[in-house]
Amino acid sequence: MQLKKKIRIGVIGGSKPDTRSRQVAFNVGQLIAEKGAILICGGLSGVMEAASRGAKQAGGLTIGILPGNSPQDANPNIDIQAEVPRVEFKDIISKVEGESSTEIRKRVIEAKERQLLRFKGKKIYCNSQMGTREVKKYCQVDDQGKELLEMAVNRLGFSARAYARVLKVARTIADLNNEESISPVHVSEAIQYRMMDKYF
């Protein structure tokens, strides 16, 4: 399978979680995933849930963008949950340069190529599509990583589903850093992307 040289992203949001809006969100989420794009969804929980379910059904990855004061809208079906705080003035005028879009794009393409090679011969094309067997094989962690995961389950109340998603995201973080093994640092970062689960 030849990798396309563009990373495609689909964005969906909504403020009316009625039946029609949820159905439309589900269909659009599914279509976005079928096109090989990453779904970024925001808005009220009903719309977000419907969109993420549609994308999941098509084997896609979903990222939820939540306003900083709305943790109640977090959705356990979303792979990555990002709480967005208000931007401070000092950050707006800061001259510190982060990683460029070109550099990020290069890392994402390389990570995608690594995943295609990993799952060659299987009906799996990315980490988010892994089942239980693949997670056990490709998402092994050391003792320190296991301790972090145990803390997430026992102290933060992560479900079995959230546990598996943390491992998949940690695997992806390792891929983005061109590292074969999943380190405790990768696990810790992945756990941060599920911190909305503590509200449920």
C-alpha cells in the first residue's frame, strides 16, 4: 500500500444534539474516516459521540477538542481528549519557536509508514485499528510503564476500554519519536490525553 503524501483531517462540531444532528454527525464521521482522514470533533457531547462512533465504525482515529470549562462533555469513545485552556498574553507575544508544521508532517508520515510496515499482510493499517491480540503483541511496556497504567486504572478510574486506548496512543507516540519500544514517558503522555475520564 502506497502512502499518500498528505495528512488529511476532517473537522465536525455542533450545538444541537437532537436526533437529526446526531445522525448527520454519525454519517459525516464515518465518511471522514473512510476517506482516511483523522476526525477532530467538538461541540456538545451528543454530537461528538455520534461523530466518533461513525468514525470508529469505519476504523478511524478521533480527537476531541473540549473547552476548558466543559469536562462533562468528554466522550470515552474518543481516542485523544484535549482540554483547551485560555491562551495567556505572554504566550501570544512569546518569540519562542516550536516545531514547524513541515517537521511535524515529516514525523507523521514516517510514523504512518512504520505502522503500514508493522501491519503488512493484515487488514490493519494504523495503530487505532489494533484488536486485543495486536495490542498485547505491539504495545508491551516495562515495569515502570505497568505501574503508570495500574495507577490510571486504580486511582483515576480508567476503564478497560480506556486502558487499551492508552496503549494504542502510547504506541503511536513512540512511532512519532522513531522509537521501537514504548517507554514510561510515552505511557505518561498517553494517559494525559485521557484525563477527562476522571470526571466519570
